[in-house]
Amino acid sequence: MENSRGQAFCVRFGFLAKIGIPRYRSGFQKRLMYSELHARSAFTFLEGASLPEALALVCAQRGIPAMALLDKNGVYGTPRFHLAAKESKIKAHVGAEVCLAEGGYYPLLVKDRTGYQNLCRLITTAKLRNGKNVVAASSRDELQRHSAGLVCLTGDENGPLSLALQKHGMEAGRKLLQQLSFIFGHENVYVELQRHFHRHQEARNQAAIALARELRLPVLATNGVCYATPAEREIADAFTCIRNKRRLDTAGRLLAQNSQRHVRSPQEMARTFVDIPEAIANTMELSSRLEFTMENLGYEFPRYPVPAGETMDSFLYQRTWEGARCRYAPITGRVRSQLERELALIENLGLAGYFLIVWDIICFCRENGILVQGRGSAANSAVCYSLGITAVDPIGMELLFERFLSEERGEWPDIDLDLPSGDQREQVIQYVYQRYGQRGAAMTANVCTYRGRSAAREMGKVLGFDEETLSRLSKLTGSWEWRDPMDTLQKQFTKAGLDLHHPQIGVYMDLCRRVRDLPRHLSQHSGGMVICQGQLDSVVPLEPATMPGRVVVQWDKDDCAALGLIKVDLLGLGMMAVIKDSIDLISEHYGETVDLAHLPQDDAARDVYETIQKADTVGMFQIESRAQMASLPRNNPRRFYDLVTQVALIRPGPIVGQMTNPYLKRRQGKEKVTYPHPSLEPVLKRTLGVPLFQEQLLRMAMICSNFTGGEAEELRRALGSRRSQQRMIHIEAKLRAGMTQNGFASGTQDDVVKFITSFALYGFPESHAASFALLAYASAYLKVRYLGAFTAALLNNWPMGFYAPATIVKDAQRHGLRVKPVDVTRSDWNCSLELENDGKFSLRMGLRNVKRLPQLAAGALVEARNARPFSSISDLALRVPRVSPGNLRVLAQIGALNNIGKENGLHRRDALWESQKAAQPVGPLLAGVAGPDSASPLLRMTTDERLMADYSGTGLTTGQHPLFYRREELRRMGAKSARELALLCDGDHVRVAGCVIARQRPGTAHGFIFMSLEDETGIANAIITPDLYAESTMTILQERFVWMEGTLQNKDRVVHVKAELIAPLHMAPMAMTSRDFH
Amino acid sequence: MFACLFAPDFPVQAALRLEPGPARAALQQSPVVILEGPASLLRVFAANENARQAGIEIGMTRLQVEACSRATLRKRSPAQEDAAQSALLDCARAFSPRVESTAPGTVVLDLTGTEKLFGLPQNAAAKIFLLAGEFGFDLNIAIAPNPDTALYTARGFAGVTIIPSGEEAKRLGPLLVAVLSPPLEVLEILECWGIRNLQSLGALPPVALVERLGQSGLHLQRLARGEIHRPLVPAAPATDFIESFEFDDPVETLESLVFILNRLLHQLCARLACRSLATNELRLKLELASWQKMAGRQDESYDRLWKLPFPMQDAKVLFRLAYLDLEDNTQSSPVKKLIVQVVPVKPRLSQSGLFAPPSPEAEQLEITLARVRGVTGAADQNGIACAGSPQVLDSHKPDSFSVRPFSTVTTKDADHSAPVPVLALRMFRPVLETSVETMDQKPRAVSLRKKRLRVLAASGPWRSSGHWWNAASAWKREEWDVALQTADGVGFYRIYLDRLRKQWFVEGVLD
């Protein structure tokens, strides 16, 4: 009686073990093997709480030989998981949870390549049909069509079996399993059992076991992993809140019931499933059946269509020699042998198609008048130069071809194309889509992760903080490049006024810290495109991007590279657009043609180099930053190669490796040129014994430590973005071993290792520096010779570069360019050039500079004006209704309406008075009638008022600099102007005042802040110590005009004020902006 | 003539109004800041002139205020402000029946016909000023021929200002345009035009102004010139019945507290009776002395709310309810402030139905429940009320519920999708503390009523945990359903291990 009651109880409650029953069946305990075949990473966005790497690591630590990553509707984390698993020596299975329209997530595991291709296509079909931001759902037909090579599990509480049992009971469950057996084959369906210690789950498990036994289907134990360790359940809960737009306090049973969805060891799993040992055993059996790995995806770069009778190699051969004849005239023996060597290697590696496809894009750009230039390591290739892909002659510059392509590396070459940002770049992207089809090409993805600001905001929401607090916190979570080790999260929270002792704030801080770097969502990369022979959707699932007509792959550029997917980066570069626009303006107004490929060089452009030597480089590409300006007078560039080194010099690698100062000293002749070892002289000779480029480091490794080309490439990768400490230690050991073998002294070894490891902080390859130097030189040339055109182009393509339009305009004015304000009777949307009576060109500010004036309204205004000049402001308002009353008021305020109608012109307040009347709606009787203007009773604007109006309406003034009006007063206070500073001696105590135009806290400057102050005579540069920053944070961060006192540093024509005191300078409240946090 | 009573920095004045005279005077001479917001982030809501001069700005956080000056900090109390507004209206009503509550801290009254009572406007102003002082206000008072001129004058000029008829435009002239509180867009337009004071605005040609700003522009101009005569909008009698008292020195004895409590309740009930109203909700709040804050328990207060089953106005009953509660809940720290609020409703007029089921006298029921609470306590150690109607909470925590007061209105409970248990579990309340012997992490024997019972079968563990973000309410438990060998046969029980306290409990018995 008792026993029968006890048995009934056991059945009812999913009884696990009776007391006295041995823990494991005999034999089972000996070999505890379990593979986790159902895990989600943080790439199941806002659900999984661990990165794939963390899952792999914990798997390895807990002795799990294999894991399957099944993220929802995607294989986003698979490449990272694959690489991490390889490192941790576990098996990484591939799969995904696929959502079906009828409900439920179907966990699908990939058996073989067919299965992988089917999975990718299944996901792509659903994603592209459903659009962005909609949960992609497949139909049952699609599932059936793509079922080959896949294994289906029955899932967890959101899986199909659970839903069927819940809705319609055992009969529905039975039917579902029969259907799955029909779709996937009886041997490819596993009834999944999970035990998270929930009562209700156990009831479901018992039903599933009964059905499995009835239908003779295997059962499979999984843990439905959502995070690596139990502690991460908190992150998962926070994600649940974000997903459901709830707070932790109100989320109730949406949150997890316990923390059991972590990676459990085989022992734990065996203990949990002690009553169903076959569920554990089957994991190993299934794991052994899943043969597919990400090693070979079957990706193939597209073949280029060539005329009949030609091969891709022969076609490339012809195009290269055609190009070489133009580029190298005459073709020397050295050129010939280099080209033949490169072409032979390209043929050998089967890469002709790749070069032809890039060449095809270049041809498209040329035909459509789009400026294009290759950058990166492609500039090391003479073939690329001959094909017109790059603009730098690698032979003339003695660049290392192996850096671009080598036989032993077995990696695709990397060609990045710089295009003018904006419409023209989009035109090229659409061309690629059109040529290779929607499923043949796609943009690479960009995984957006939680950063300081987003983490603070979202975790704050989860904990129920009010909007005001969140905004304040977001603002305070700085985005300086330099991270002060003392500027901890605690400090930021204290600054935001949060009480750190409050228990809730403690939890908040903890969540913010832990959620950092976890993926938030996927967006598209700015320019990387992946192209595939045949269907790209069989290699990686594709998704629609927010931008219409764009498709993205589920992997970011690093993942694509890691898996051997070849990409062409079509990058938008603002300076390319500036150069293109400048050339157009020069041709239109000056009647001259500028050929970028044949710009005057070296001595023929002495004026250009002199300007650069003076660091008079505002607006010039790459050499306009504070640090660049500070080194230009010392580097004193006199020819093109000096610019190449200049561009590479101010990078974190050379700075941290303490290569910058020795190089500059040697340039100035203040230090003797020496080499760490005589054998390195050929490599370092051009850079005066100091390594500045990546290629030099690779060659050093090859010479000093006998690295092979492949090993050198491994070194380069180790120095790349995903550098690992472990790998660096390994490489250092290898370097030292090689050097010891070659008899290098230990001091020399230290120097070489320091040079090499410091490049972990990023340095330029020489070819890349050369490409950038070319643009830097072009921009300098255009600025010096055609200031009006260059400034107009720069303003028309803003935002870009380092300085705000106000600074660019003031700089141009100081160089003698006349800049005229916006005038609706003359201005176009863009800034334009006007020929003055003295034969010089002046710059007319465009309507684009007027704040809140839409381009469509400006276009309508220009069109109406071109049809017939405006007779009055009322006439303008009447004929251009797109210009709103608010726009009209801003135009009047900045003086853009002063020249309408009246012969002698209006003053701004007259225009404001009239424009307000014109903007006032009238009844139907008077509609369309421009009434007479009455005399304005308003007073003229004062100088201060005009300045304020200029800055609030356009962000700049074409009149005098605000400091001009305060100069006398400032002089009385002992302040020097920016120009005067250069005349003072090093060590003088100085006072300066100015408008803050840039603040910078570089990552390599140990917390120092560089501030640029502008006055009417130029730009003064200041250095702020971390102590002063801590003392006057608010003044440094927020004030537009500052007063500064400190010691002058005037060495080698480089002038700085080392600030000792900084205070706000009270001026009229002008809406001036600075460019910060670069 | 119209008078305007304007209390500058009204929230500050509302906070200081009930301070004794000398203390208030001293505070007025020092920086005082009113803070608002959650305890984790208090921000400046208002500040007096001294505080502004010390560099304190609206929106600063408490830490920033503390960093820049030693200001007196008070937390904003909208209730206190409402009470202060009511007091300001009462003050005005002493001089005229026609009173307008123009804005918080601003009251306009019609003095027409009161000359015989109060004499010349100067005299009336002086009397108002004196009375307002007794109410605890430091006012700007303006008397002018029309309400708006009086209003803007009081806002713009400190002290008492009398504007005779015909001098409105001249006297208003120097005031900034912003004093008229025009729409932001109009203010921007006027700023663009360089029109900054009322004199410049008044000087603009009216027709041209209408052409540009419409009739609203003309209206603004007439306001600037003091030409608008409008009727007052009579202030509705106060609907908030709230009284509060802040002790000079925190009180520790119940006698002192209930003495004041009785006074406040009688006042409130008298006010209710005057207006033929009653109340169905009584709120009592005790703010406790600040030393507790040092122990990390911010905003310590004792708050009680009685939802009365029917409207009542008997001060004795209300007092009894509150008294019983206070008697049973001795405060651990002295009481700094006492706030009593009643919600006015119409009194109960219905007669008991002939066929309505008999029910206890409502007043008696409430008193009885209060006595029950006296025995059981208002709430248990988990903060759950001890008398009322239970409600299941949306939580994974087993047996989590709250207790709501009885209500005559039935509300439909939220849909709970948790599966209905197939077996009944008789819960032990409170749960029985027990000890459990385990083997291989499974229960082997359970001590129940001092007997060691062998576990015949066990199902589990069923694990749950939650509220990890709040250490005070975090929970983590491991449940087992066990079959125990008892003297009568087999008994089925639910036991659980509280993993945070590391203690076993018997939660209930299964049928």
C-alpha cells in the first residue's frame, strides 16, 4: 500500500532517485563523456549572456569535448566560437535555432557541408523576406526544402515539442515528432531533454521520454546553455528586461527562475540525468556524427568573365602590361622582372580573378568620373599600380611585395579602395550588387557592442533610473581616446552625483562593468564587401540592412578574414571628395586642369613644402592634428618620402615604442644615425635607423631571428586588432631564441623586441603611409595653390577632418582669402567662388551653412531666384513656401536677406522686421499678395549681437574674430596673441586667451590634454597636465572661451603653452563649437 | 484696485514656513536649497537668493551642492507647497472674497470696496504683509489698477509697490519681457528684434506688431503697457486636506506625538464638516530623525494609510485607528515630522438595504481590524500586511503574495498563467524550521515535530532564486518533495533549503 502510493507519487512528480539506488549504473561512472549540443551565446542578441570565446573556454575547463553553438536565426558567433574552440582544443559544432512562422524555435545541427549550406539559405530566405527588425520566420515548406544534412532537436520550452504538448497534449506531440521524422529522416531527429530543476519542465520531460520510447527516437540531454557561468544569469535577466522593455522590479516571471543555464560539467550532467543515461551517451554519438567544421566553407571568389580564347591569367597579363606601359615609361628591367614575378605568383595562387574584379571596379569609377585610390598593402604591388588600383609606385619606393602577397601565407590579399564619401561611394556599392546579384555580394557586418555610454544607459533603465539621470550619466561617460586609469567607473558615477554607497548603485555599477563588450546588435560595416562565386548565401546567412538595397553578411570583417572570405573595402574618404570637388572648382573657375597623378614634386613645389614645414596645415589630410603640427617643423619635410614618414610617425606604435623622438632628432642632425645591429642597416637606412613601418619590423624579424615569410606574417597578425597576450609572449620567446642563435647581444635583443612589441599598438605599413601621404600632399598642394577652391570644397564636405568650419574659415581668411557671408541673392547650397574686380577669387558661404535650413528648401530658393530675382522678403516668402518662418528668421538674423530689394541694402533688424511680417499667415483674401513694407522701428544690431547671430545661425562668422573686439582689454590684462607667442622665449611666463577649437586626449599621452585656442591672429596650442585637468575639469570640458596662464615652450619652431591656470573668459554667449575627443 | 501676493522662491518659502520665527529668519539669511528626485540622485529644484549667490544652480546634484557651499538642504515636498498655497489663499481671503490662485506662490485679489475696512492701498498692503508674515511668508506685494499689472509688478519688484492709475506703462517699463512669460517662440523673436524690456515692447507700432505677431503680440504689448483689465478667475476652495507639523526637537514619547496628532485630526475633521465632507482615506506619515541616515538607511519614515470602507468624519474614530497603530509600532527613532492627510469625499448617505446580508458596523469593523493588527502587527517580517485580502504576486518565488486592505470594490485579479497544481499543498504558516540529513546531496531523513523521519522517496531538487539586485529581498532556495515514513504510514511533505540562510524548512504537506 505504502509502496504503491510512493510509486504514484514518484511518477507524478518526476521522481529522480530513490534513496539507496546507486548513483551511477555500473560502467557508466567510469567514462563520463558529455557534449553540450545546445548553447546560445551573446550573439542571440539580448538573450545569451556570454561571448562564444567564454563558452569555449569554460567548456575546455570543465572537460567537455564538444559544444554546438545554436544562436537564434543566425551563425553570428560561429567564426569566433570556431577559433576559440580550436585554441581550447574542443570540437565546435555548427547550427542555429530557426524560428518557424507557426511558432517555436527549431534547434538545427549541421552534419555536413550540404547541411551548412541549407542552414545558411534557410536563414537568408527568411531574413530577406521579413526585413530588418522583424523576427525572421521560415515556413514549414522551406524547412523541408532545406532539411538535408541537418539534425533536428526538439528544443527547450520554446521548442516545437514543448509548444505542441502545451497547446494540444500528447497527440500533438506525437504528430509533431512524426512530421519531423518525415522531414529530417528518423535518424536525424533527437528528443531533447533539459533539466534546470523546474517542476514543470520535468513533467514535459516525462511526456517527451514517453513519446520518444513510443516512436523509437533517441533522447538527448542538453542544458540549453545561455551563459558560461551561473553568475552571468544576472546579465541574462538584465537582457530579458531590455528585450521586454521592463524593469527588474516589474519583470516578474519573465526573468529566469534560477541560474542553471550555464555550462555544466559532464559529471553534473550525468548526475542530473542518472535515470536516463542514454540521453548523455547519445550526445557523444551525435557529436561524432556532426562532421562539419568551419575549416572549409566552400567559398570561392567569383571568376571574372573574359573574352573567348582568353584565360583570366592571360587577360590580367595583358591589362597589366597595358597599364605598365602608361605608368612606367619606359619599362625598365627592374620593372619588368618585378611585374613578371608578381604575375607568376598571382597565377600560381589563382588570384587573377580577384585582381580583375577590383580592376573592373576601378574601370567603373573611371568611366563615371569617380576618384578612386587603393590603400593598404595593395600599394606594395606593381601589378596594382599598373592596373590603376593604387597611385604609389612600389618599385620606385622599394616597397615589400611580400607584405601584400606571399606564397606561403595562404591568405587572400587585402585591397582597400578609397572613394569620395557620399553618393559616389554608394554608386560603386550598388554597381557591385548589380554585377554579382543580391545573394552574390554583401556588406560585412559590424557588431555593435555595449560601451560605457550604452551600458550605463541601458542598465540604468533596467534598474528603473529616471531619464534625467541616464542622460547625465551618458554625458559623463567620456569618449576620450585616453582612458585615465584613475577615471574609473566609480569616479564617473561620483561625478554624475550618484551615491556609491547606495546598494542599488553598487548593482548598477557591477552590471555596467560586466555588460561591456557584449554584442548589442548588428549593423553594417562602413565599406567592406564580400563577393562570392555563385551564391554567397550558402557560405554565410545574409540579412537586409536598414539602408534600402543593402544586404549584410552575419559576420564582421575580422570573422570574414578569419574564415578566408575575401572582401573589398570600399571606404568613403571625405578628403577624396574634397580633392574631387576642388579639381572641379579649379577647372570651372580657374580654367586649369589638375592631374593628381602628375602634381609638381619636390623642388617644383617648394612653396607647398614650406607651408607644411611651418605646420600651417589646417584642413590638410592627416597632417593637421595637433601632434602632427608639433612634429612637422622638426621633421621639416622637403620631398614626398618625408611626408610618408611624417604620416607614419604620429601613430600609437612609434610613439609608445619611443621611435618618434629619436627619428626627429636624427632628422634635425641632433643625434647620430645608429642601428641596433649592423645587419639591420639595409632595412632601417631610409628611416635613419629607426623602424617606423610594419614592413621594417617584419624584415627585422626575418633578419634577426630567421623568421620565414609565414612566421613574419604570423607576427603581423599577432600585432593586429585581436592580439593576444599569450601569442605575443610566444612570439617574443621565438624572437629572442632566433637572435641568440644569431649572436645578438642581450641589450640589442631588448631593443629589437621593444620595437616589435610596441607595434602591437598599431603602426602603418609603408604602402599605406605612402597612399595617405599622396592624399596629404594633394590636399596641401591644392590648399597652397588654390585656397579658394580647396576651402570651398572642404566646407562643402564637412563634417570631416579635425577642425570646425569656423576655424577653417578663419584660417583661410588669415591666408588672404576673402570670405563673404551667406546671401540669398548670391549663395547656392554649396560654398562657391566669386571673381572679384582685382581678379582674385573670393569664397561665398553656401546656404548649407545656415542652421536648420533643409536642402530642399535651399534648392527651391535658388531655383526661384534663378528664375527671377526676389523683389522683397515678402516676395521670397511668397514664392518659396518651403522656406519656413523659422528659416526666414535665421536668414534675416545672419544678414542673408540684407541685399533683397532695397538698393542700399537693409540692416539685419530691418530684414527681421520684414521677414516676420512675410512669415505671418494672412487670410485667403490677401493670400498671394505681397503687402507694402513699413519702416522698421528696430535698432541696428550691435557688434556683439551680430557676432551672436552669426554663430547661432551658421556656427561661424565671416567678420572679425570675437577676440578681435577684446584685444585691447586683453592686452591690458597682459595677454599675448597667438602670433606673438612665437616671438617669445622658451620658459617665459605667458598669458593667453582664446576660443577653444579642439580638445584632444590621445591614448598615448598619459592623460595630458592638448587644447587649441584660436584668436584673431592664429592658433595657440596648450598642454594641460592631468592634475590641472582634475582641478578645472568643468572649465576645460565646457568653456568656449578661456583665459590661460603658464610657461611657454618654444623649441624648434614648435610653440606650446604649458598651462598652470585655466579660467573661463566671459564673452557674449556665442554658439561656438569645438571638435573634441579625437 | 488689485493686489498681488507673490512669494519669491516659493518652494523654499513653503519649506521654511513652519519653522519658528527666529530659526526661519536665520535660515532666510543663509543659502537654502530644495532638492528633488530619487534618493540616489537628488537635484536642486529651487534655491533662495543666498544660495544662488553661492553658485548653486537649478539641476545641480546634492554632491555638487555640498561641494560648492554649506547650504541648508531640504527635500522638496509638494504637499508642503500645496499647504502653503492654501495658506496663502487663506491669507488673501482675509482681505477680499474675490481671490485668484494665479500660480504656485502667486495670488491676486480684488480690493475694490475694501477701502473702508483697510484704508488706503498702502495700509492694506502693510496689513497683508503683516498677516503673511504670521503665516510664514516673505512676500512681494503690488497694488495696481488691474490684476496683470499687479502680478508683473509683484514678480518684478521686491517689497511693497503701489502703482497709481495712469502710471502702469511707466512703472512696468524697466521690467524684462520674460516677466510676461510669453511663448518661447515669441520670446525668441523679441530677442532677435532687440526688444528686451516692456518699455521697448510697448513702444512698437501696434498695427505693425499685429502684422507680425498676430493678436497675441498685441495682447502682450497691452500687458506691457498695463492696459489689460480682466476679471479674476476665482480660486476653487482647497480640495487637499493636509496638515503637517515638524517638531523643533524630535520627539520620542508617544504622548507628545498623539497630542499633536489629535489636534491635527480635529482640525481636519472640522474643515471637512464645514464643507459637509467626510473622508475615506487617512494617511499618517512620521518622518524620523536624521541620525538613522548615518546608518545608511536613507529617508527613514513611517507611513501608514487607512483605506476606510466608507466615508467618515468622526475625529475620534480616526484618532483611535491612528493611536492603536502608533501604540503597536513603537518607533525606533525619534519623530521629526508628522504629516496627516485626509482625502475628502461626500459623506455616506445610503441606507442599509432591507435584503442586504448583515454585516458588522463599518466603523466597528475598522476598529476591530486595527485591534487585530495590534495583536498580529501591521506586517510580518517580510513586510506583508497581516490583515486584509491576499493577492498572488508575479514572481517565481513560491508562495509570494501581498495582502491588500479589504475593499468594497471587487477587482479582477491579473491573469496568472502558472499551471494549476494537480495536488493540494497545505502550507505551514509560518514554515517549520527543521533539520535534514542528506546523502549524495539528497535528503535522507527529516526532523519533524522532534521525530526523525526516514525519507522513503524524494523528488527534486527544484531550484529557484531571484531578486539578486536587492540584497534585502534576494532569495535562493532548493525544494524537495519527500515521502516520509511516519508512525501512521507515509506522509508527503514539501521541504526546502534556504540557501542564503543555509537552513531547512518544511513548507507544507501534500494531500
